[in-house]
Amino acid sequence: MRPGGKTLFVNSEKGPMRIPEGTYDVGDGYYDPAKRIICDYNGEEKREVTVQEEQWIVDKCTYEARKFENDTHLDGSQDKIVKEMIQLNQNPELLEMRKKGTNKKKDAAPKTEEKAE
């Protein structure tokens, strides 16, 4: 038991351990969601996680957010859907075709009619 007054954020009295950006502190190491493994604080792999354990970690554990030098990654310029929307907004003809459910490539192909013999 610890004396009253000081609430610990983590189990260690030394405070939180340093973990890599984009990972969760799980008490005995950190969880890397990209690799789906738990590592020791020194970076050595400890174990893989189950689906239930992963959900608990994401819901309950502290996340060390990724830090970026600037916000250019938030502009959506590399996002496929954003690029398509920009193209549609800059081309009214394409937007109208999209609303009608037609496809320029498909509609541009010559239509061939089969003749009944």
C-alpha cells in the first residue's frame, strides 16, 4: 500500500516509461498496433496479442501519439477519395456523369449491336 495523497498514473513510482510514438503503454511494455505485438520497454518482442487483449489495450491503455513537425499530412492531398472529390469539383461534366451513374470510359467505348440471324 502507498500513503494517501499521491495518485500514480502508472504502476511505477518513477513515472511513465518512454515508449515509441504510435504505441500503447501496457504496464509491462508497449503494444505496437502496426505489428500487433507487445514489446519490452527495451524494444524486444514479448508476445502477440489476442483480439480481446487488443481491444482492452485500445480502450484502457495510454497512447503515445505520433508527433509531426507540421500539419501538411492532414491536408488530404494523398488521399484517394479527396483527390477524386477535387477532380469532380473541378470538372462539372464529370460530376454530372457521376450523378447519372455513367462512366466516361464505359460510355466512350463504341457500342456493338448483335444481329440476329
